[in-house]
Amino acid sequence: MSSLVSIGRVVKSRGVKGEFVVAPLTFSLKRYDDVSRVYIRIGDETREFTLEYYRPYGRMVIVKLSEINSPEDARLLKGRHLMVPEEESPPLPEGVYYYYQIIGMDVFTTDGAFIGRVTDIIETGSNDVYVVRDGDREYLIPAVRDVIKEIDTEKKRIVITPEAGLLE
């Protein structure tokens, strides 16, 4: 099987039918329209599930998998990711990236100083913010053109020009 990419993270169970709430990790909830099966890592195993249905729930999504039929089973999925094969991800325009492409990248300044690794992405109303960690240090790097100078998916690195106070 090809590599898997996350399209959402299970937040909590909902109701008595085995539904659960998912925080989508995709640009559009319509992404779920083309999904018929998802994969979830449970322990050392990656299991395949059939997407029975989904529906928008504010900024979240309510998901029902055919194989999950009780709130107890749904609760076991909390914190796990719904994944699909990478080749099922639609192509993006130039300069636009999937979260899975950004998370894990090393971040450097234009002077070559290592800042840390992207561990998460925070969505805000105007732009994303990359959470960059190096040991105990954490930086919040706005994903805007004035700061992000280069994203190299082949080398898994981001080059930034930090604004005053950004790295303090």
C-alpha cells in the first residue's frame, strides 16, 4: 500500500449509533465526498473501514463508519486519524500544500539557523500558523509571504525571514 495521509482527527464520540466528531485536516469538507474507505492506525495495526456517511457539523464533521456501531467503539477512536492513500489526494495549485506535507518539515532562517520542526498547524481566520518546536522551545510562525520565503517539499525544509520579536 502507498503511504497514507490524514484527512481528519477524531475528537470525540457522538450519539448512540457509533458516530464521532472529526476535526477535518483538509481544505474543504467536500473532500469527504470522494472517500469510500478510510484507514485508522490502532496499535501496531492499520485497519480499513468503510465510510457509511458524513455530514458537516460547524467546522467539524460527523462521521459514521460501517464497522463502528456503538458509542463505546467510537470512543476508542478518539485522537486517531482518518487516513486515505496519498494518491487519492487531489492535486493542489502551485504554492499550496497539504498539512501532511508541512508537518515534520525543518525550519531555518534565511541565515541558515535551525529553528525547529513543524509539529502542528493552527488555523486562524486569516492565515495558518505553523507550530515549530525545538526541544522545550516553541515558536508560532505565521504562514504569510512576508515570513515564509521558501517551502521545499523534496528537502522537507522551510526557510523564513523572522519579523522582529518572532523568535523571542
